[in-house]
Amino acid sequence: MVTLFEGAFAKLNLTLDVLGKREDGYHDIKSIMQAVSIRDDIEIDIGTGLPWSLSCDKEDVPTDQRNLAWKAAEVFCDATGKDPDGLAIRITKRIPMEAGLAGGSADAAAVLRALNKHYDSPLSILALAELGARVGSDVPFCVLCGTAMAEGRGERLRKLPDMPDCFFVVCKPEFSSSTPELYRQIDESVIGKRPDHQAVESALIAGDLGKIAENLCNVFDPLVTKDHLEINYIKSIYNSYGSVGQQMTGSGSAVFAIVESFEYAAVICNMLKDNYPQVYICKPV
Ligand code: ATP
């Protein structure tokens, strides 16, 4: 039996636009995504000789075929014809759930990377990302990590220059928002401000953190904020203590700030931690 270890990294949306509903029921999006160092740990025992199993240190996470990590292992074995002869997946969960941080997708992507490495890379990283789309829309990006433009359902990826050196603060309020409900609302509303992806891409090329921060834009942010004003409260703390830009990620409810130094990040955490136990400092990865 062999045990594999792999990190699963959360994602933030620097920009997120919803372009329209497709015939298959999914939405076309356009988003600049950033992987960050908030991570789950994935361990996989291969060759247990037993039926597949999955465990997680956190309640509420499905421990059967519904878990995206399990699905990823199935999809990998189907696509490559590999038979691990018994597989046990263990997840140590740190990425807050239902936060817009793609925690489940990150776990799935980590399983794909780990299995691909174990079998001496039968798939290129791009083929592996493409395979991830069978598991979930954010999985391809989570396979790739770094900074990338995602289009289509999220499966069409283009690598962008790395984010300039900075820290992120990520705060997950108690409430969670429903992604399907938000897509329904967005179909019925006129989107006000849309992201200028080109401005963010140019700022990434120039390594201009201020310009990236200035152009953060997520079309879900105002929709969630109108029903949950505490998003504005969290942003006001960010803004008062050194953030250069702040925004909700994905369909929420986590809100992040970009800060230039660890000292600013630490002060912000201190200001929020009594009301918000789920507050994290992380870096781009
Ligand atoms: P996204 O940004 O992709 O919308 P999210 O952060 O909002 O993701 P997740 O934390 O990924 O949401 O999980 C959403 C749901 O997916 C959970 O409620 C859980 O039932 C299910 N799920 C399946 N696999 C996993 C996994 N490995 N980890 C966490 N949740 C999982």
C-alpha cells in the first residue's frame, strides 16, 4: 500500500462576470481566478485491497460518491483505465465551506493531481484540468492554480502572470448564500457594473497591485450585499485598516481584502476575530 499526500488550495475571484444562460442550463462566466494558501490536506491510500472509502475531520462533508474528491478519483480511473485496487481518501478540511472558495473543487483537483503523479503523469496538466470539468466547473482552475482567466463554465482556462506579492485576508460570515438562487436572481436582473477583465490583466502584466485592487469586480457581490449588510461591515473594517481592495468571492459569502503587508493583515484579523471566528490570512499560490 502507498500513501499519497497533496495540498488542495482555495480560490478567490478577482473578477467574476455572468454572461448568460446556456441551453444545457449552465451559465457562461468570465472570471480571473487566484489560488490562495488556505488549504485542505488530502491523503490517499492506494492498494488497500478494500472497497473505496472517504473520511473527513469535519461534519457535514459527504463521505461517499457525492464527495467531489471521490468523484474525481472515479473520473481519473475511468479516463486512464488505472485500477488502484482499493482506495481510501482522508480530507483534513480548513477551507470554509459554502463560502465561494471552491473547497470541494480544490479537494477534487488535489485528488486528480495526486493520482496523476502516482501513475507517472499519463495526462498533461492541461488534459488533467480538462478532465476536472467532468467533476465540477471550478475543478479545472483548481488543478492549474496560480492566476488564470476562466471562461465557458470555467473550463476554458488561460494562464495569466502571477499576482504581485501581497497578502489576502479572507473572512467567512456565518450565513451562506445559495449559488443556484443567485444565478436565478441574476437571470432576472439587469447587471449594473461589470468587471473590466482587461484592466486587471494589464495590471497583472505590469505587477501593479493598486490597479488590480481598483478593478476588483464580482457581479454577485451587490446581489448578496443587499440582503446581508454585514458584507459592508466587513469591508469597512478592511478599508479602515489598510486594505487596498475588497470584495466577495464567487457566490459568497466569504469576503476578501488585498493588503500589502502581513502587519496590516494581522491588524484586520484582530479587529474581526471576535465577531468572525472564520478569518484567515493567506498568500497567492
Ligand atoms: P464554490 O466556490 O465552488 O461554490 P463553495 O465554497 O461555495 O464552492 P464547497 O465548500 O465547495 O462550496 O461545498 C459546497 C457543498 O459541496 C457542500 O455543502 C458539500 O455538501 C458538497 N461537497 C462535496 N464534496 C465536498 C468536499 N470535498 N468538501 C466540501 N464540500 C463538498
